[in-house]
Amino acid sequence: MNRRRSKQTPNDTAPEASSSDDESGATPAGKARPSAPFGWSPRDLLVPYILLSVSLQRAHGYLIEEYLKSVGFFTIEMSTLYRTLRQLEKDGLLSSEWEPGSTGPARRVYTLTEAGQSWLDSWTSALELYRGMIDQFFNLYPRQQPPRAAQQPNDEEAGRPES
């Protein structure tokens, strides 16, 4: 049975699945994205990662995009990022101001608000619980060993003298 839950909003304190078909999944270009169970997608982590990025350093959109790509959001669309940044500012989790660019036009630079830090703290607590559950899953999951026939013996194991 495939259940769908409501789309995440910045006011939520725990991850929820998104039914969005957005391209911001965390897979390298050219590789098929596996179907996620129950409608969950890496996009559900987009907001916490944006807030984390801005908590580490005041940043403009391009710098945030580079950070997101470095942590696995390889196909994030700039339109998705800027739309999300505007929504986070509207929700009071980020603030922004225009600053002159050193080599170009002015840039909107984002800063995490106190409310944004509280929201990020709540998400961190939820993710710590999920990490424990995921660790427990992998501790219990039987790891498959490659078949013996598929392993190639080296010269010493095969009883051949070294050349």
C-alpha cells in the first residue's frame, strides 16, 4: 500500500514525505533515481540543508546552491532554491538584505533568524532519532557476501609461484 503524506512546510518539526515531482533529488546526473517508499524523497531534506548552510555562513543563492550540490543535491534547480529561500524568508526562518557584489551586481544575502535556528534545532532532534532507527536497521540487516565463485584468487592463493 502506497501512502502519501502532506507536503513539508518550514513550520513542521519532523520530516514528512513530499508528493512533489521536483528535480532536486540527490543522485548524480545520468543515474536513475530509485523509487522511494511511501513517497519520501531527498527533497524532504532540502529545507533543513538550506537552513544548515545559512547557519554556517551568511550566503547568497549561488553559494547555497554550491553547498547543496556538495552534500548530494546534484540536480537542484535554481528556481526551486530561490522559491524555497523566499518562502523561508516569508515564514520568518531567514532574513535577507541586498549587498553589493565585489565583481558584479548586488546579491541578496541570507541570514538565519532566531526562529530559523529553533526550527533547525527541532529538525536536528528528529534526524537524530531517525539516524538511530536507520543505524539499528543496518545493524540487523543481513549483509550479502559475494559468491565464492565470483572471487578471483590472486597468484599466491592459486598456488602459483610469484614471477
